[in-house]
Amino acid sequence: QVQLVESGGGLVQPGGSLRLSCAASGFTFSHYAMSWYRQAPGKERELVAAITVAGGRTNYADSVKGRFTISRNNAKNTVDLQMNSLKPEDTAVYYCNARHYYDRTLVPYWGQGTQVTVSS
């Protein structure tokens, strides 16, 4: 069956770094654009970063641009999010998302989420 499993979340001080990873299985990974979303308490889910099927293009939310980097490895079926210079407002549950690039009517896949807490 389809699985997206996030890892790497945790507690970090402001200015620190974390690297999130998402391991995918059960579908043709190279046909899916991958994204990271996050949701903080009381706020709507927001797109953090996205990457195209071959990794040729990336997009970032303005709030994380220059601090976060998304990457993918199609041989390993993984997508990572390197987060640097973390701020308290980055605190949220981070979700891995997979969307079929060639048939955008298909329901996307979601991981279970991993908690990131930025606090002193």
C-alpha cells in the first residue's frame, strides 16, 4: 500500500537547524511532485516547499525562502527538507505530500506528520 513516512522532527532552539525526511513507497515516486506542508495550532495548513518530479524546479513560501531547501532522490524514493535559521513561527506539524504530476485529478497522498518545535 501507499506510504509516506516523515522523520526528523523535534525540538530546536531559534536559529538552529533540522532536516526532515519523507520515505515513500507503494507508488511510482518519479511521477509525483513532492511538497512539504505545515500546520500550526489555530492556523490553516500552508505550503512550505515544493519540488517537481525530476527536481528541476522548486518553490518556497516567502516566509521560508532562503532558509529552507527541498530536495528529492528518485533512486531512494525520498524527499527532504533542510531547515536552517529556524524561528518560533516555524513551529508546526510538517506533512509530506505527493501529487501526481501527469494526472492532477488524482487524490494526493499525505504522510502522518512530524512535529517541529522551535523554542528557547
